[in-house]
Amino acid sequence: MIPQHGQLEISRSRLRNNLTLLRERVGAPTALCATIKADAYGHGVAEVAGLLREAGVEWIAVYTLDEAAELGAANRVLMLAPMVLGDASDAPPQIPGNVRVNLTDADSARALSAAAVERGWAPVKVHVQMDVGLTRAGIDAGQAGDLADLIATLPGLELEGLFGHFSHGDVAGHQATIEELASFREHAAPMKARHPGMLLHLQNSGGAWHVGGAGLDMVRIGIAIYGLQPSMAEPIAGLEPIARVTAPILAIHERAAGTGVGYGHVFRTRRASRIAVVPVGYADGYPRGMTNLGAVVQLGAATVPLVGRVSMDQITLDVTDVPAKVGDRVTVISADPAAANCVDRLAVAVGTIGYELATHFGSRLSRIIVP
């Protein structure tokens, strides 16, 4: 049977290329922490986590404890969502030994300590998140030292790290980045002196590229490991998208000139045409906004236009001018960063960013690892 859904190919060699590019940029001995929250930015957490382990990446970051629990014990896992607790009873039943918890307030630290002692857990490793200018998660910079010192004294907890997050890391030389890095260093230095084993990390993908390792212990890289750009305005040369979405042609219809195609008949054939039906739609991550924007896909060496409205499960293509038959496989989303239908360029076309489109890759896309 011809598959009724699309396929998402994940390239091992492209992921390794991106890791190598970033390792060289930040330099030794700065560690890489690969962020695989939100199902590895839609690419498939099981597949990407396995490839990262193969590539020797020891640190990974997720958002929630539930995401961390899916990964097993093969990596050191940093939980990016702050753990906020009213008292010890709010604590989860267990925290895996390889998971690092993010704490941003003293009450939660005391509650987690009490839970760890009551339940006989091994010490829970903690990273303190400090707000250096993003005004999102994180304790105020001036209070971070007191929180770190408190955690270091609480039974059942082990202070392991301090981190922040850039607000403008994707923009080279931005004044905010300069100020946030300076603020982080200023507040981290006395903490590091009191707690010399504490890991310091601040940079995201764009920050890692634009400021390098910056003398810190680790960088957290997200979008760049998938080969997508932190900013299309300042692209990182050499990144290679790791994902390609393909799907088979399920049907080809011969239609006369003037025939309406798809919902609303927003496209009508201008000549006798061959219209191919492909089982990928907006439920699979192909943006509905590409309707009537001149979108294209690849069929072998040929480029063919998308016609009609993008629907939940299908798109339709005009294959009048190319040899095409049922079962032929179409590249719906390309891994070529120069192609009009790569993730980043599709995102620009519909007025969003590659991050959003990638996280919309649907669960029914079968995921496979390719070289």
C-alpha cells in the first residue's frame, strides 16, 4: 500500500556538521548542551536524542520534568522550566538522578529540600536561573547570590549551576547582549568564587555564535543544531537543515481548463491540467498560509507549483509539465537551505520564524534516520 502520510527524514551527517560548526565556534573546553524541548523542536525527541548521544553530546536541555522523564538516564538533563513549589507536598513523586532542576525562588528551594529529605532522595542537582535582561523566567540578578548560597546549605540539594538567557543573542554585537553578558559575569563572579564547581551558562544558539564561549562553562544550543537559523537577517553560514519532509503522490486527476481545485476554488486551471494529490497538510506542519503564495515542491529534479488551498491533510500540485505518476515521492519541505521550500524560507513567506514551523511537524509524519 502506498503510504497515506508523509515522512520526516533526519540526517545524521547534517546534525554532526552543525555540532562541529558550533563546537569550533565556542572552543574548548566549553561544553555543549543541546536543547531538545518541544519534541526536539518538532523533529522527534527519540530520534534526535539518540543521534546526540552517538555524537558524544553529554548535556541536553528540555523544558518540563515530563519531557526529562521520557529520556532515560543516558544524558545529563537540564530542566529549563522553573520548579515552583508551595511546600514539600507539591514536589513530584521522584526526580531522576540525571535531571537538573531549575530553581528561581527561596520558598521552592526549601520545599524541594524538605521533600528530598523526607523521601530519602539522592541530592537533587540544582541550577539557578538569573534574569539578566530578558524579563521572563529567573530571579533578579541582585538576589541570585543569596539564593545560590541558600541552596548550597540546604540538605537534599546540590548547587551545580547558574544560568541566564540573552534577549538579543541572534543579533551580532547588540548592545543588550554586551550589557547582559557583563551583568551575568559581574553577578556570577563572586558566586563562582564561593562555589567553584558551579557551571555558568548563558548563550543560546545565536549568542553562542556571536559571542563564542565567552569564558563560560557551557552554551545551550537549540535551533542551530537542527540547521535552522536563529535569525534570517543574520544567517550563520554552514548550518545544514537536518530535516526533509517527503510524501508520495496518491492520485493524479486530469482536468479541463477552468476547473476549480480545493476548498473555495481559490485556484482554477488555466488549461487542461494534471493535478496531483499529496498527503501532507497543515496538520503535518506545512503552513496553510502558503496558499496562493507561489509555493513549490520538488519532484525528482523538477520544481512544481502548489495550487489550491492547503488543507489539513493534503496539498495539490500542478504536474502538467513534468512526468509524474501515482507513488512518486515529492519533497514537500527541503533540507536545502537555498530552496524556496526549506523551513526558514517558508517561515519568512508566511511571516513567522523557523522555530514555529519546525515545532508544528505533525506526529503522524513517520520519522526515520538517514545518513
